[in-house]
Amino acid sequence: MATIQVVLDDALLERTDELAEKRSVNRSALIREALRSYLKKVRFQELERQESLAYEQQPDDLAEAHRWERVADWPDD
């Protein structure tokens, strides 16, 4: 594990320390958790962007969807 230096303004540091104490973790653990969460969010946003671009390049064919609906085996209610 690497050690880094991060500069935080006083208000952010105070809020970080308060939350770390509330969660019974140290500051480093809280910052690691926050960074993992942020990276996961950014990755999810990137996947959504890629999916959106794929649909723009090859949109759904509604006619094909309707053909599948006609042959689908839907359960009787």
C-alpha cells in the first residue's frame, strides 16, 4: 500500500474527521472508501455512456421487436 499526501481545506478535513469518528474508522480508511465509491460511480457512468453510444449507432428495430412479440409464448393470466 502506498502513502500519499492529500491537501484538504479545513472544513472538508473537519467533516472527514467527524464522519470517520462516527463510523469508527480512521481518516485513511474513510478516504479509501470514498475514493472506491467515486471510482465505481465514474466507471458506471462510463459504461452507461458507452451503452448510449452503442444504441445511437445501432438503435433498436421496433419492427423486429413487434415480430418477436407476436411469436412470444406469454403465460395466460
